[in-house]
Amino acid sequence: AIFKDTVVAGIVFLVIAGLAIFAGSSLEEVADPSDAGYTPRPEWYFLFLFQLLKYFPGDLEVIGVFVIPMIALGFLVALPWVDRSRFRHWSNRPVVSSITVLLLVGAVILTYQAFTAAAPPEAAAEVGDRTAALYTQNCSGCHGTTV
């Protein structure tokens, strides 16, 4: 059994290494600070947290960034002690199975919402407006009035 596990682990490692070497990763263009229209977005595996932040603006962000993920992680850590059933099939564990399914469905829905949502166009306009005002206020004396 140990030999078979070692062989499978080695094969998985070689496949992942091969994908990393030959397929590479899709990187975005080099960061351009002058591009006010660019909206950075996280990788797909963090999109549910990114979407969760939209529901907790301002000072409430700590709830979406820390509190809710820690509650979910605490549930997963406590799972062996919460469900002490001698039955191992998921259908014999309705409470834990239901909570787990709700967490997964919630994460999938949030990921889908974040994946399909476009950046609001007014955000780029606000940044541009503030930039011009700040330039006029602080920089135009030395660098001229044209932006």
C-alpha cells in the first residue's frame, strides 16, 4: 500500500511539474499606474471572498474578510468533534451534511456572482476626476496646467 501511494504521489507530482513547466500560467500585462480604468481582480479561488466584500462596505469589511471565513474554518476544524456518529455515509449525518452543502453552495454562488460581475464604469470616472483635481491642487504649480 505504501509503494502504491508513493507511485501515485510521484505521478501526480510529475504531472503538476509538467503542467507548470510546459503550460505555464497566464499572467496579466505589466502594471501600468497611469491606466485609471484597470480594475484588479483576485484569482478564481478567492472570488467568493472578493464578492463577499461587496456586501460589507466600509468599517464592516472585517466581517467579510475575517469573521465569516473564520467561522467557516472553525466549523471545519470542529467537525470531527461536532459529528461523532458511528455512521460514515453522508446521508446518515443530516446536520453536518446540510451545513457543508450550504457553505459550498454559498461559495459557488458568490464565485459565480464575482466572475460574471463587471467593474462599475463610474469607479474609473471617479478616479479620473479625483486625479485631475489633485493634480490641479498640488502639481500644476510646478508642472503646468495640462494633465
